[in-house]
Amino acid sequence: MTIAPSLDEGAFRAEVRRFLEARLAPRHPDEHLQIMGAGSDDVEQGRAFLATLAEAGLAAPTWPAEYGGIGASAEQNAVIAQELGRFESPDLYPFMVGIGLVGPTLMTHASGEQQARWLPAIRDGSEIWCQLFSEPDAGSDLAGLTARAERDGDTWHVTGSKVWSSRAHYSKWGLLLARSDASVPKHAGITAFALDMTAPGVEVRPLKQMNGDVHFNEVFLDRAPVPDSDRIGAPGEGWRVAITCLTHERNSIGQGWGMVTRSHIVDLARSTGADRDPFRRQQATQLICQLEVNRMTMLRARAAAKSGRPPGPEGSGAKIRNSEFLRDLGRFAIDSLGVGGVARAGGADDEWQTLFLTGPSFSIRGGTDEIQRNILGERVLGLPPEPRVDKDAPFSTRAARG
């Protein structure tokens, strides 16, 4: 069955709920906190879950119908997320780069042949994608990347290194940015590719994090071959591809990394006795207020999307607020649990320790908080941009200056 997006909100919600109730197990009221990207890498369980949702076009509901979605609006997508929250679900983080970032980017910039080749496998999770953007010396200044792509007939050879590439160690494809022309300014000489992660010359080295997760990776490229048929967009147009992908990333992250609810906070406070301590009770209240502010801001963003306005800087604000909220929640949990919060015992308290140890990464991944504040300063407050003395200089000249 396919759920019609033309239904009014009440009928649409009823159809979604009816479909999910017939196929999924209900979520237990006191099920543990789930933070995406901090824990399970059970890819097969996630694929089975996506296959179930795909029966009704709900694996990627905002995608157009011709790509296996239902063309859901922002409000309808929110309804689907709310209804899914009532049922047990695996950690879908391994698939989110493909479904939430790469897929929409390919719809904008890829050829029809490329879309037909890649999008179905992204939607059902059979092929996992990663981003190959950041480099050791080009993180915040992404346009300063130095991985180079040299063309030889119908094949490009890419040499360089990437870092912080989520789930690259089991991805089939990577959305790659490489410098194809150093004689032009840095933003103009970048080309985007789809890189087969199993190609010769590709080496992936996982990085173990302090929360125990093996999430990020270093990726080394030694003349890795890329067919020109896997080039996305025209040569030198990679920055436009990158901006599209990063915009989707900010808005995706702005919707939250975890399924945190008011009851999680209240239950934690009651179970640790924090509700009987005036200071801790005030902290819990502040967290609930943060959660509510984030929810109401998301509603405003959805209303803007419904009016036809494309995603804007509100994604940057939401990303900062969610990062702060999750860090504050992790600190509150560890403080409330006391010794039990730092002694890893393999029990229910581990989820809070994992959140606490994952917390610092939230302000870095998906674009640092500093980048998001620059976006808000320039695009919302109208502040002058930071000086960029190398913006119009040929990249080779800039590189020569060190």
C-alpha cells in the first residue's frame, strides 16, 4: 500500500498509524534512551525495518513518489516521526547520511541515469553512503580542501585524505569532494564524485571514540580511480553540490540526534532523587524548557517550509540548541547518578554515560558550532562576514603562500 499525501492531517495520521500497528511492535513506555550514532551498528536489522516502511513509501517519505517516497510535506513528515516514536525501532543512523543528505542532493545535482542507479539502493538501505568532505587541514574551511582529482580520459584519479567520515568502514559509496583545478579560487575548483569505497587505492581506518563507538574514520586515497560517469555535476561545480548537502545536514541534525522525551528527564530525576533536591529539580525543569523550545522552533520551521520557503538558517540555530541540550542532559544525568554514572556496570545507567561521553562531539560533527554561529550572524543578524583574504585568489597561489 502507499499512503496518499493528499489526505487531511487526521486521516493521514490514521493511515500511518494503521500501517505501523499492523507491522511493528509497540515501544515500551520505559524503553531506554536512544541516541543516534552512539551504539548499535546492526545494519541488517535496520535494513529490514526500512524494507517494512518502504511498503508504504515511508522509508524516505519526503522523497517524490517516482523515487519511492510519497512526497510528504514537512508537517506530514513530522506526523510520521511522531507515529514511529510509538513503536520499537533500530538505530537508523548508518542510513541517515544516504536518506537524509545524499539522496536529496542527488535529486538536485545528479543526472537521471545516476538517480535511477543510486536512489533505490539508498532508500532501502542496501547501499550505505558516507561523506568524504572534511580533511585534516580543511574542516571548518572546507573549501580549502587539498585532495586532488586528476582526469585521464574517462577516469579521474583522486589522491589525498579525508577524516571524520561517519560509517565509512562499511559504506559502499562516498560522496567525495576533490580539487580538480588549482588555478582558480578555492570555491571554484572543486568537483563532486561518487566514490566506490571498494575501489583500489581506497584505505579506511576506523577511529575509536571515548564512548566506545567506532563511528568516525580516516580515509586515504592513493590515485583511487573514479569513472567520469560517477562525477556529480559539472567539473568545478562541486561547491554547489556541497552546499546543498550541508544544508540538508544542518536541517536533519536540527531535528535532533535522539528520541529524548519529557518522560526521560522526569524518570531520571525521580529515579535518582534529583526531584527532591531544589538545585537538581531546577536543572531538570530547565532541560524540559529547552526541549519544549526546540519543539516549538521546529514547528516554526515546518510552517515556513509549508509556505514554500526552502530550508534556511533556522537549521543552524536548531543544530546549536540541540547540541547544547544533549550536552546539558548528559551532564545532568551523570551528576544525578553520582558514582553510578561513571562506573560502567553494563546496566541501564550505561545509556546516560554514553550520552555524556558522546556530548562533546555534538558541537563538532555536522558543522561546528562556530560555523553555525557565523551563518546566523551573517544571514540572520546581518553582521559583516569575517575577512576572507584568499577568497578570490587562485588556490595554487594561496597554497604557495602556505
